[in-house]
Amino acid sequence: MIITATELKTNIGKYLRLAETQDIIITKNNKPIVKLSSLRENKLDILDSLVGIVQDDGYTLDDARRDRLSKQ
């Protein structure tokens, strides 16, 4: 859903309730500036959306940990 900043200010309660179930893009001067979304993420939906994106090339959790620590 896309709304203006003025609309958000006028009806903040309505959009806070809606943001629990859908993302809301707020625009100012016809330009998107903010996305309002729920903190309650459905982790299974997120995982399902990633299926097929990450290729299995033998990269393990230990490899990821080692890479992360080397960047610190």
C-alpha cells in the first residue's frame, strides 16, 4: 500500500493496524521515503522465499562463521 505522509499523519492509528499485516510505503512529494512494516516476521515465509536462491556449493556454517569473524 502506498500513502502520503499527510495521510499517515491524519490516520496514524489506522495505518499502524494495517502495518501488522502488510507493508506501507509512505511518500512525500510523490517520492517514496519510508516503509512501515510489522516487527512480527513470519520466519517460515522468509525461508520459503529464499528456497532456490542460495545454491548448495559446499559452503558450511563454519565457513560463514569464519568469514564473518575475519571481517571484524
